[in-house]
Amino acid sequence: MKIETAQKLLFIGDSITDCDRAKPEGEGLFGALGNGYVSYVDALLLAVYPQLAIRVVNKGISGNTVRHLKNRWQEDVIHQAPDWLAIMIGINDVWRQYDTPFIKEEHVYIDEYEETLRQLVKETKPFIKGLVLMTPFYLENNEQDPMRQTMDQYGEVVRKIAEEYDCFFVDTQAAFKEVLNNLYPAALAWDRVHPSAAGHMVLARAFLKEIGFNWSGRN
């Protein structure tokens, strides 16, 4: 596996990452990592790779856009000094354009999204050992649906930046598609955004696959 002994893995993002994690510090006992994919990743790392003693931190905040991440980056990422960083952001950047179309000051359009995410990646990459970029997603099988189309465009921005800065890349939309070939989207997310336990397991599995997780616990 790519993450090594005693390294610190920090996740940052929106409500999908947050999942009722402890604040201000999302780590430790009693559900401090929340009840979503971050906690599943931590549980599997503990169960399968206990010898690596990997420290997992959750810095997701519900409702965040990439604009919010920029404003709290110094405190919630740089000061934390992680060895590995995973970023999944963009759902609210897109969603606010559709559920609150007239409150335009809350919209983060694709040019700002790309510029801000690229800036955060560029300034952080030299100081960490591994950076994982995860796409935003919308659990809608109809690829012509307007919000799904927009979300796919933001996902392509994430792919482009990952390639540009040699980051690990997780296509969450593709990971969900494998499951949605046999399920209606509401089975994984009642609002097509906030996943069920199964939906969060899809995210955890996709992330772990990208970092070389092996069920035998061997590197």
C-alpha cells in the first residue's frame, strides 16, 4: 500500500466528508471521524493494516464549496501537516446553481472552481507525500440531466488537475456507475447526493483501491 507507517492521512471536503464528525478536530474516539466513508477507510486501515499505525483526520464541513476550503486551508490543512491529503469538493459548487438559482453570490462557477482547486493543489503538493483528488458526483443515471452534466464537467476539471500535478485520482462517478447498473439511485442516496451506508462504502472502496489497499494486509 502507498501510505506508509505512522503517516497522517487528512480528508477535507463538504457534507459527504463531514458526516457529523467531531469539531473542531475530527479524529479520535466516539465517532469523531463521522459516520461516512472517512470512518470506513479508517476502520479498514485499522483492521487490515494495524502495523502501519496510520492516523486519519476528518476536516469535512457540511455545505462547503471550494471557496470555503480556500478560506480555511491554512488552519485545516497546512497547520495539520498531513503526509497524505484527500480532497473531495464540488457538489455544493454545482448544486447551489440548481437548488438556489437566484442566490448567485453562493454559486461557484467552473472557472473559479478550477482556478481555486488548482491553486490549493499547487501550493500544497510540495509539502506532502501523497495527494488524492476525488471528483464530485451526482447519482443520476441520465447523463443528459442538467445537473449531472454540470457535475461531470466539474469532475473533468478534477481529472485534469490530477494529471497536471501527478496526483492520485478517484473517479467517484464511475465508481457509483458500477453499482447503479443494478440499483435505482435512491437506493444509494435519497436525494442523489448524500449517500447511504452502501454509498459511503462505494466511496471508501474506490479510495482504498487507488492507494493500493490489499485485503491481505501486505504492501
